Amino acid sequence: MILEYLKPIDEVTAAHARIQEPRTLGQTILMHTAQDGLPSLEDVDLAIISILENRKDAAAIFQVESLDDIRMKLYELFPGNWHSTIADLGNVVAGETVEDTYYVVRELTAYLLDKNIVPIFLGGSQDIMYPIYRAYDEHSKMINVVNIDSRFDLGNIDLPISNRSFIGKMVATEPYNLFNYSNLGYQTYFNSQDEIDLLDRLYFDAIRLGVLDSDITIAESVLRDADLVGIDVRSIRSSDLLYDKGDPNGFQSTQMCRMSRYAGISDRLTTFGIFEIPTGDFELMSSAVSQIIWYFIEGYNYRSNEYPVDVSKDFLRYQVPIDDETLIFYKSSKTERWWVELPFISNVNNKLKQYTLLPCDKEDYVQATSQILPERWLKARQKNEV
């Protein structure tokens, strides 16, 4: 059984959880320990798993051996008004080869997806997103991936996979299950013009850091449409983490927490990961990552069950004529979130084979009333026609 590959939480870490105040997460999370073994997954909603594998990170000097500093910080936090059951299933240790680790991650993800449990993965290096993505091969025809990162991570698909080329492997490796890739927070000087042009030709989405820095709420509609979300911790500016090997420009830690909450609220999202966590004694970074996890769980507990979207009730419908098009928008009466219809096109080889709803925001509707087609709608339609 795939769960046999999971190693229990270190006993010192488990003891730290046991001494926390009543009602803290340390007192309420089910834990995989050497003493008690694996907890029952019967009623579990969310599962925390750390993956101690970073051999595909060319910049890594040491093998990651533990992420328990993050666990300890998380255990000290109080939950909100949550209804979910959370389990910490322990660690996936590095296999004899990286491919061995990939196999365990893929099978473990597939197992949890089968049980409708949302895994929360703590890195290793970000190439771990590739075996997580491959776990969807038997579960979904096409999925959407969001990468919160200063880099696109497309890389050279002719070279072996790395933490800088895993998205390229998703695009170019069969079975082709990637419908859409979105990057949030890219910084132009970290990405070659070839990569920027390729992303545009593939009709993928990318939103620059400066745009999101001006209005972080723009990220909500992108994250609402995701099946899998991965965060590169190094896309947080180094001053927020007191990490002198990071980048001076990046997201504020509070902005990352907001995006994590948006991801948790997404009814569609089924896997969440935080990667590229540096090894070493970085107390502020451990606190920041633990709070990012907290906000994801907070968002999960406020899901509104609006996916798949049923516009036959509790939705307002708006029609906006633009040239030869009529855009149809829907606004939820329950959450006030917006969607725009992406129509089925009968005379082309349509990838979706159906009408579908694309998450958007009110500003997209406002722009449409000014005869401006929403950019994400245009890209989704163009991709659908290819």
C-alpha cells in the first residue's frame, strides 16, 4: 500500500504538538507518529505531507532532511471556525533515485484524490509538481495548473527535468492533460524572451508581479479555475523572510497569504503545494510558510460549493454585445463572484466539447460594457479553437 512509504513525524516534533495549548492545531491535527502509526483517513479532508527531495534543484547544496520547523510553527496556531478534519501524514523521504521519489509522490497523490482528500505538500524542489500533475492522468481529462513564481519554469524540454523546467515537461509529455497554465507574479528579467513568446503562443496566462502588487485580488479568478496550485517560496521578497539568498523583489508575505486563501476557497482545487523552501535554521521563514498553510486551510473551510457551476439558481445573468459577439456573464447571488461563458464552437475540434464557464471578476464585465473583450476569455477561446 502506498501509505507504507510515509515516514512518521519526528518524535520531538510530535512532542511539541502535544504540549501546545488546548484547541491549537497541535492538539487537533491527526498525526502520523511512530507511537500511534498512521491515523484513519475515513473522515479526513486535508492531508499535510512533506517531501524531502531536492536533487533536481541545481542550486541546492544540501539534501533537505526535515521541514519540521514549519510543522512546529503550524502546531502553535489556533484554527478558525473550521469544520474540516486535518491529518499530518508525515514525510516522503528521498528514494534511491529521484524517479523513485516521483513514483511515490504520484501514487500518493492519486490515492488521496481517489479519497477526495486535498493534499497539502511541503517541498522539496518545485519539480515535484510534475509527478503530482501526472497523478491526474487517471482522474481528469484536462486540468489547470497555477504556478505562483517569479519564473515560468518552462525550461528546455530536450534536457532532463529540473526545478526550472517542469512546466515544459507538462506541456510536451504525453498524455497531454494540461489545458491551461497560469503564472502569477513573474518578473520579466528572470524569464527569457523565448519563454515569454512561447507562453503567448500557447495562450497561457501570466500576470506580472507589478500588476498583482497593485491589486492582489486579480489573482482570485485565476486561482478559482485551478486544479493544482504550487507556490515557490522564493517568490516572496527576501526581506519578509530574513533570507539573504532570496530576491529583493517579490510578493509580500501578506499577499502570499491572501493568494493561499483564494486557492483554498476554490471549489475546483484538489492539490496545493509549497516548494523551494530553503534548508537551514530560518525561523521567520518557517513562521511565514506555516501561516500560508493556515490561510489555505482557512479558505478551504469557507468553500461555497459553486463548482461545478450551476447557473440555473442563485445566479444573475448579464448579456453584453460586443461587435459580432455576445458575452454572457453570471454573478453569484451567494458569493458575488463572476463567471463568463466560453461557448462551444461546433465547427472546430473543440477541446472542451461543451459550454464552459471561465472565472472572471467584475472588472471584466465592466470592460466588456465598454466594448473591450476580456484577455483571459480571448486566450481561452483561442486555445479552444486550436
